[in-house]
Amino acid sequence: MPETTSTRANPMIDPTMHVWHAEVALYLFLGGLVAGVMVLVAARRLLRPGIPTSRALALVPWSVPVLLTLGMLFLWLDLENRWNALRFYLIFRIATPMSWGAWILLLVYPVSLLFAWGETPEELRARWTRFLGRRLAARLDAWASAGQRPLAVAQLGLGILLGVYTGILLGTFAARPLWNSAALGPLFLVSGLSTGAAFMLLQGLWPREREQLSRLDMGLVGLEIVILGLWFAALASGSAHSQAAARLFFGGAYTAAFWTLVVALGLATPLWAGWLERRHGAIPGRAAAVLVLVGGLALRWIVVDAGQTTAQVLQLGMR
Amino acid sequence: MSRRWAMVVDTRTCVGCSACVIGCKTENDVPEGHTRDWITTETRGSFPELRMTIRSERCNQCADAPCVRACPTGSSHYGPGGIVLVNSDKCSGCKACIVACPYGARFVDPRTGTVDKCTLCVHRLENGIPTTSCQEVCPTASIVVGDVGDPASEVSRLLATREYETLQPELGTEPRLYYLK
């Protein structure tokens, strides 16, 4: 093994590169959660229109623009030169995932706001008309009655794009072996759907809605475990750099954090809780949902952090 | 054929004195605590049979640069002669390019919040001065810059007559920083 030294803190030699911090992890978590909520509420509208819903479920779509704004705030805080944030919207770069993400985020706003208005119960809409003005409210109502189905389709498509994008953003960095995997897109999409469902389970839903959503979330958690397994299989059977990246979670620096926070708390315990609830015919509670959210955030945080310590330089340079 | 700037570093003559690092900092007003180029030494073998390689490293001026592809604002771009440059007026400091660069060549300038890196002294090369500042101060003349598209240039001659390597060619970045063996 060569001994390599440098006159600077070179991230290739001393793995100290750490330019993306908690802000990016929080943004990816909120982006995924928002994507999950978008897909789930749009799918419900498309597959089960006309079925009465609890007020909480009808109001959940409003969380999309609110949580997305919070996520974008974190993203903005991560920028080193925040005055130039608008530069994202002066250009579209087709081969740049971050450019896609910026524009997807912008498209989510009008679609999610209009969709949320259409889902809002009539008596609440009537009350809000006072603040919006009659003309605007009437126009929104016309949209809602005529365009709620196409809006749901748009919301579904944008939700999937947003969820996949959060994984692809990291997956396209060939310089970082841990991230450089096609599994990261589906992993973050499924994790986003799962955290979205968990977020919805924290609202005051009717028991029937809770049962359906909880069952769906258990399925998503199971799928997430499968994709995690595929990701590790790909890393372990890849190049020496990929294998070194995988070792971060198998005896390396991130082993304890990953297996306790993501796998044990965020995936296994909610699965077990779901199984127990179903076995005893209980109405799903909120604890499992909270754990799914903790696991989803931990997954983003650990993957963002760990990925930056990996590089394609086990043996640098001359061979 | 259009000009393609490239750099050749002779690892047989480089002594790792860091004059290139200081020369660059002086020429380009590089902020304290950061460098656009640096010295890497690699020692192989077991004592007393050791072999050491010294390299003056910097941005590899990739022809297919992952930093340019990762930049969402178009700030990272190919400048004259294929030199990879950062337009700080457009840079948001999102750091995607830093993460994307496999050579660790980029950093955030704490004074501006924008990303900085080696420019191959484009202000000199494109204004009639045929050398970079690191090349100018190198006491062993280990650094040569020139047009790799011109077969008569010194860099083309060296690449034609000497064995060389690039760093991490397997990533497909097509570096234009060549190390003579």
C-alpha cells in the first residue's frame, strides 16, 4: 500500500471533503416526503374519486407547498453565494440533475396549490373566499371542478420526478463511489413515499384511512429494505472503490448509525409494529410513523455524509 | 485545428519544493488557507527499498469535465482553448462541482462564497504570455504548458517522446494534465 501525503488537506488523500452538511440532508428528506405526499394524494384522487374522506386527509395536500418551501429554505441556506440563487432559473441545463431539480421544484408550486384548493372541503373554501376575494375564488373553483383530474395526473408525475430526482442528484456523481449507483433514485423515491405516508398517518385520519395507509406504508418499508439490499449487492460486487464505500456500513465509520437509526429504528421496528397491530386488529398508532420519519431523515443524512468521504482513489496516480 | 491548452509535469525532475504553490498564490491572489495547486508525494515499497513519486497537482482541465456537467447555473464552463473556468458572477456556491470533481481541485473562496480553482493562468496564456505562473517559478523546469493541438509545441513533443500518465483515466474525464514518468 502506498503512503501518500500532500501539502494540503486534499480530500482524495485525507478524506476530509465535507461541503454538504445538514441543510442538504434536510432538503432531500423534505423533498422526498413532499414527493411521497404528492403521489399518494394524487393516486387517491385518481383511483378512488368520490369516496368521502376525513377533513385531515382532504387538507393534507396543503402540506406540499408548505413543506417544500421549508425544504427550499434549507437548500438556499446551503448556498455559499445566496444572492445568485436566482441564477438557477435563468438557464436550463439538460444534462445537469440539479438544474432539473430546480425547475421541478418550481413547477410543483402552482400544481400543488391548485390541487390542494380543489381537495379542500366546500365549507372551508367558502370561508377562505373572504380572504382571497370572490373573483379569484370563483376562478379557482372553476379550475377545481374542471381540472382536478388532470391536476392529479400532473401532481402524480411531478411527485415521482421529484422523488427520483433526490436520489439521481447524488447517483450521478461518478467521483463518489457510494452514491454512484442507479439504485439511489428508486431507493429515495420509495423512502419518500414511505415518509410521505408516515407524515399523513400523523394527521387526524379516520380509522379506515389509517388502516389502509398503514398497510401501504408497511409495503413501502418492505420494498425499501429490498432496494437497500440491491444497492449493497451492487456496491459489494463493484470495483475496489465501491467495495470500500460499502464497508463504511459494514464495520466502517457509519456502521452503528446506519444499522441502528435507519435499519433497526426506521425500518425493522415499524414493520414489526405494523405486524403486531394487524395481528391484534388494532388501529395503527403514531409511533411507527414517527420512527419511519426518523429513519427517512437518518437515511438521507448518513448517505449524504458518508458519500462525501468516498473517492475513486484507493491507490492514487502512478501504478 | 483550434487551440487546446494542456499541462505536462515531469515527475522525474519535480522535487516538491512548492514554488509552484507559492507562485500561484501570489499571481492569483488565492485566499489564505487554500491553494489552487499542491504537492503530492507517494512512497511505495518497504524500508530501505523505497520509491517516491512527487507530483505538482491541480485542476486536470478535463475535456469532459464532471464539474461542468454538474453546474446548474452554467457558471463552470469551457473557456478559451478548452480551459475549465468558473464565472463567479453566475456561481451560487451550491458546491455540486466540488462534489463532482474526482481530483479535489475546487474550493469555496470564503471572501466571495463562489467556487475557485486553477485557471491555467488563462489571463496570461490568452494575452500573449506563453507560461503559467507555476511554470515560471519552477526551479527544475518540470512544468510545461502549451497547445496540445499543435504538433510542434513543447507539450506535444514531450507527450510524443516520453511515457506519461493521467490521473484516474478510468473515470472518462479526459484530463489534459499529463504526468511524465
